[in-house]
Amino acid sequence: KAGVTQTPRYLIKTRGQQVTLSCSPISGHRSVSWYQQTPGQGLQFLFEYFSETQRNKGNFPGRFSGRQFSNSRSEMNVSTLELGDSALYLCASSFTGDTGELFFGEGSRLTVL
Amino acid sequence: GQQLNQSPQSMFIQEGEDVSMNCTSSSIFNTWLWYKQDPGEGPVLLIALYKAGELTSNGRLTAQFGITRKDSFLNISASIPSDVGIYFCAGQLRAGGTSYGKLTFGQGTILTVHP
């Protein structure tokens, strides 16, 4: 059974640019959550999608957005990048999103210069 | 945002020793989970706890959900080199729509095992 796949694994952007990250969940999982991981703040919840609908959102500015497609694949976008957006962005999938038992991908490491 | 206090921050132990780490919160959770993250990987679920007072084992790992619902601990017995990594506690407050996909994580315990 294939795990959660995230692309790209590494990327470098400059301030002011935007970035789109992609996540393919485990087959059959309809809930996709996104997390930001930094040394200072740790793992922080961004948002969760289920059946193409955002059901939950963390405390991040509107520059952070996401969407989910009918095949449960998800993308997240960060616009007007800031230096502080440098982080590991992790996608996690689960069947329903309400048990806490999340399956994480390897992450996309974003560096903003 | 809400934080879990996880301790210790790091541990250096000899292979074969037992390990204990814990997590406390100022507010209650109705699910406690423990994840492990290896370098270059995403966190992997080790144990999930759903009832206050619950004690659950997974091989050499044992975790407990505190009676107050504000704490949890993880024990690893007879550590081996592959136990090296970062261990995270996580809590979920299952309260309808605000809980979907949302876990609150501790800051992690970095475990080093010397052979």
C-alpha cells in the first residue's frame, strides 16, 4: 500500500514569490491535513480537507491556502513568501480525520531566501 | 497557540536501558498519541490512547493516558540503536468540527542511544 506522497521534496524560493505543494494521500483516505514544522514553533496545524471541503483551519495568515480535489489529492499554496515561511511542510492523511491517527508524508522542505 | 509540555527535551542512553518521557497540558484532551520522527521522514504513529487511565503497549513501547486527561507518558524498554529519533506526544480534543485533522504536538524528545 503506497504511503502519503509529497512533491516536491525540496525547493528554494525568494521573498515575495509564491509556492504550491502537492500531496497524494493513501488510497481510500479522504481526509488530508497540512502541518508546518519549524525548529522554533514545532509542528503547527495549518488546515484539514475532506471531500474537497476545508473543515478545519489553524492560526495562520490568509497567505496560506489549500484545496482538495475529487480524488482526495491536495495542494497547499503560500503566497508572498516571507523568510519565516522556511519550514518543513507535512501532509497527513486518514480515513475520516477525526481519530488523530494520521499518516504523514516525508514533507516538502521550503527554503525562502 | 496551545502547547504541550514535553520532557525531557533530549536523552542520551546506553543500549539496553529503559526510557521514559512525558507530556503535560494545561487543558484536557480526549485522545493522546505518540509519534516518532526519523531524520528526513514524517512522523510515524506509535501508540494512540482514547480513554483516561488507559495503558497500552506496542512491543517494547508502553504508553498511558493520564486520569486527569491532561498528561501522558511513554516508556521504551530495553532500548536498541534503531530507537534513535525524535518522539512527539500529541493531543486531540475531539469536539466536533474544530478537531478534524488537528493535533497539538509537544516540542519533542530527542533520543540518542549509544551502542
